[in-house]
Amino acid sequence: MMTDDARKIGSSPRGRAAAIGLDKKQVVAAAISQIDEKGLAAFSLRELARALGVSPAVIYWHVGGAKEDLFAEISASITGALSDGLDADMPWDVRLRQVFLNYRKLVHRHPEVAPLLGAQMQSNGVANLDWVETILSALQDGGYRGDALRLAFNVLVGGLAGFVTMELAPAPGSKRGSDSGSWQTLFAERIAQIDPQVYPLTSRALPDISNRIFVLRWQNGVDVSYGDSFELLLDLLIDGLRARAPADPI
Amino acid sequence: MMTDDARKIGSSPRGRAAAIGLDKKQVVAAAISQIDEKGLAAFSLRELARALGVSPAVIYWHVGGAKEDLFAEISASITGALSDGLDADMPWDVRLRQVFLNYRKLVHRHPEVAPLLGAQMQSNGVANLDWVETILSALQDGGYRGDALRLAFNVLVGGLAGFVTMELAPAPGSKRGSDSGSWQTLFAERIAQIDPQVYPLTSRALPDISNRIFVLRWQNGVDVSYGDSFELLLDLLIDGLRARAPADPI
DNA sequence: GTTTTTAATTGAACGATGTTCTATAAATGT
DNA sequence: ACATTTATAGAACATCGTTCAATTAAAAAC
């Protein structure tokens, strides 16, 4: 059972006769299910092609270029699941919560795929922002707009930013505020890496938010990091939004 | 510059004459520096051999078996750095803090290697315990013993366990304690996976600790998860130890 | 001092992988 | 009818992890 099943019709049926016409969507779906079944380490383009009963080159043709591109497609496809269960009739906070629950379920079901996502939550601050933008645009594609939502996500970005600051912050033993100039500068540099043309909203809102978190962090001695922030920030965020824009027409 | 530099002496000098005698330590060190330089994705056994001016088979001979074994060696070597800066003259809480700071520095410098460590902090609860045991034994190898340290690490295990519970817990929207039976059972099953013969201490202490965290979690509505717990738990832990065993002779 | 064993290394080989290339044929457009 | 686009096959290349039968220097045994 090698390449024999690939040419199941006659002898070397080249051209379009071999199949009805594979779809990019099908390729991505097959890739996801394969990774789901056998793990990311065991995943290979050749075996994906084998499972599809098709030559490896076909995948390149559909997905274009390299393995990274396929992963980008996978990422996009999975991220699409963030909109599951969204309904225009829901109140905005319910919708917001739904998106986050979807995310958690996603990471829970595809922990191996998670690092492939734009997220890369734990490693790179800038990538986190990209991910937030991805969610944001997913929401918008679903027809959900409004300043409240944008603000909400930017607050969350601040939470993620807090995680980054934690990683850049000096050791907890050092005096408060003493060495703060350097790492705050470092963080500012990270923020500066965000292209305002690509992410105008985020790049504009981030400095202010990170400032507030900075104060919160060093006044209370509490980390507003990603790890704790997921549920906490969500509540904080919804409450904050309620207080700030109680009748926001999203 | 292919395999030509591998036989730099004469023509095909086989046997022991070819080199003075490569060391397992040297192989591991070279591997680490290569991963450090070019990243984990670009790392290959063949290129490692090339960099060492040696045939690929040599690595197999020195490290034994497969790539995983090399990674295990790398893991062990890196974990050794956890003992950096430890001094018997230090008070125990300073030593404890030092180990954790070493860990953070380590993960910060080798983020790509982190998943190779026994840690796998974010993904697998049981693996977390292994990692704690690794640190514990590293401390013991450094001459640091005592029930307080063991207790300390077990409390931290509880913190990590809390992270797992968070992942297994029902959505925050659901009523407190209503569906708690099922996921607590799930968690108990995970604990049961720990071999008491390998990790007697941990497997004995964990159920009690996880219980306490469970209560803490659902009473206060606060997650004692890994993400927030790193600094927080460390303080909590040291304070707790001070109160519990103020004159503990470590 | 000769022989035997052990430690360390080589090069060749196998199968699998990512990727690119050319050939090919169906579908579509003109 | 002919030309172009679309979708495929298959061969090819370099690389990778891994194994294995030589090979030989050094150490140990005699």
C-alpha cells in the first residue's frame, strides 16, 4: 500500500482525470484531522498526500509554497472556529464570553496546534497582538462591531502585555521602581514594533493600557499576567465595559 | 565542505586514531550551543556531527539509541544549571528563591529548549510533577535537604496541579460545585498515574494539597494557576513555610 | 611480548521527508 | 478548432534519522 492506491484508475492517469478536483479547504481539513489523530510530530506532507490519495505535489499546488503556508492555512481555519455559537441576538457580553470559551476549548482540543496559531501566547508579545487582532476581525466578519468590543479586546491586549512585562521585569527581589526605567523602555520598544498601518487600533491604545497595568502591577504587587488574567481579565473587562458604556450599541 | 573535513588527517583513518576521544559531555554541550545558535527547528544530528568533525554514527555511539536520548541528556544538562549560585551559607528561603530565579532565567534563555525539559509546564500535569522532582533532586544533589524543602516543592506542585484543574474545570459560568464531581475525578485519575515507587513523596502529598487548592479555588473564585502562581506561590510558599516550620534545619 | 578484548570511529546503506521540476491531460475560454 | 488555464502525476535532489558491518588504536589479559 504505497503509491499504488494513488493511481487507482488505470496506469498513470495524469492530468485532471485522476480526481474530480481537490479543494484547498479539503486539504486543510484533512491536515487538521491528521494532526488531531496522530499528533503534530507524526504529521508529514507526504502522508497527508497519501491519505488524500494524491501526489505530494498537489498539496504544494493547492496551498502554495511551503509547509509554513499550509500551517498558516490551518491556523486560519482553526481560528475560524472562534466564531462558533455566536448569535446576533445575544447580549454583547455573552458573545464576548463565548469567543473566549471557544478559544479555551480550541486550545484544549488542539494543544499541539496552538503554537502554530498566530497566538504563540506564551512566547512573543507582538504575536499576541496579532492573535487578538485575528479574533477581533473574526468577530467583525461575523457582523459584530462596536467600540466596546474593540476596547474590550484592547484591554485584553493590555493583559497580555502585562504578561510580557512580567517576563521583562526585574527579579521580584529588587526594589520597586528602581530599575523600572529599563524594562519599561524595553516594553515600549516592543510596542513600537507594531505596525500602526496594520494594527492602528492596538498600537494606539496599547501604551495607555500598558501604563495603567504598570501602575497596577507595582502598586499592588500583583501580576496581571496572562496566566491569571484569562478568567479574571474577562470579568474585569466586562464589568469595566458595563460601567463605562452601559448602553453601548454593539 | 561536506564530509571532507571529517577525515582531515589522512585517507579514511578509521578506528581510534581519528580522534583523541570524544566525550558524551562534549556532544551534549555542542548540541546545546547549536540549538542556541540556530534554533531547535534547524537542529539536526547530522549537522551536529558535521560541526564536531565526526561521523553521525559517533553521536549514536556516545549518546546511545535515538534523538530522544540526546534530548534527555540535553535536558539533564540544562537542568543542572538550576543549581547555579547556590551556596550552603544562604538561608533556605534565599536558596529556594535562587532555584526559581535560575529556572526563569533558563526558560528565558532557552525558550525553545523548554518543551524538551521534563517540565512541559503548560501541557501535561504529570510531566510537571516529574519536573518538580527533577529540581528537588538537583537541590538534594547540591547538598540541600530537609522536609521544609520537600514540603515547599509539594506545595508548588499543588500550584501546578491547580493549573491542571483550571484546564479541566467547567466553564466559569456554571454554578460552583455543581459539576465539580466529574472533573475532580478526572484530576484524581491524573494523580493516580504517578508511580508511587518513583515519586513516593509527591504522590502521597498531592491529593491533600490539591484538595486544599480546590477549596481555595472555589471559595475565593481565584485561580491558583501556574501562570499567576510563579511569583505569588513562591511568596505564599515561603511565608507558609516560615509560619509552619520557623526553625526548620535545612 | 604476544594475543585478546574493548572503545571509538568510519563509510555505506535504507527508508522517509520537504521541495522543485517537467510532463500531461482535462476543463474552460475564445 | 485552438489556446489557455487548472489540476494532477511522477521523477528527481538534497537532507534527515538510524543501523550495521568493517576497521583500528589502545588497554587488558595472558
